[in-house]
Amino acid sequence: MDFGELAAILSACLRRPIAYDPASILGYAWHLRRRRRLEWMQILVQTVLHVGLRRGDAEAVDPTVERVLGRPARSVAEYVEAASAAWQPS
């Protein structure tokens, strides 16, 4: 699943438009500094993690999830639906 697909799932579950607008790596880091006011070390870590996600480094579901939870992992859509109240505007 890529970020565009995730945005589509969020839009459907939350019944409002959610868009993913990809940024360059430097643009992402600049956003974290300017808009979120994060420290440079946190920006570095978050940017490295974000690039890995964009590259698909976390595409597999680790079997540890099932062992720890004692049940199969939920789909992203199932999770968003169950936790939709957390993303509703106040």
C-alpha cells in the first residue's frame, strides 16, 4: 500500500477528502522544521523513516503482531473505521 492508497482508505472511512501530496525529501524536512518546529535531530530521524516507508521498507506484516495480539492483524481500513473518532474534527 502506498500513501495515495492510504489517503483513499482514510477518505472513504472518514467520509471526507484526504489527499497525499508527495514532497521531495528536502521539502519534507523543511516542512517539519518550518511548520512543525521540530529539532534537527528529530527531523533527520523522521525523514529517514518517511523515506523508508515511501520506498516500501515496511510493506510486510511481521508475524510478531499476531503472536503478541493473539489474533490476526486488522487491515488498515478496519483499523481506521474502528478508530475514526480520533480523526474527526473537534
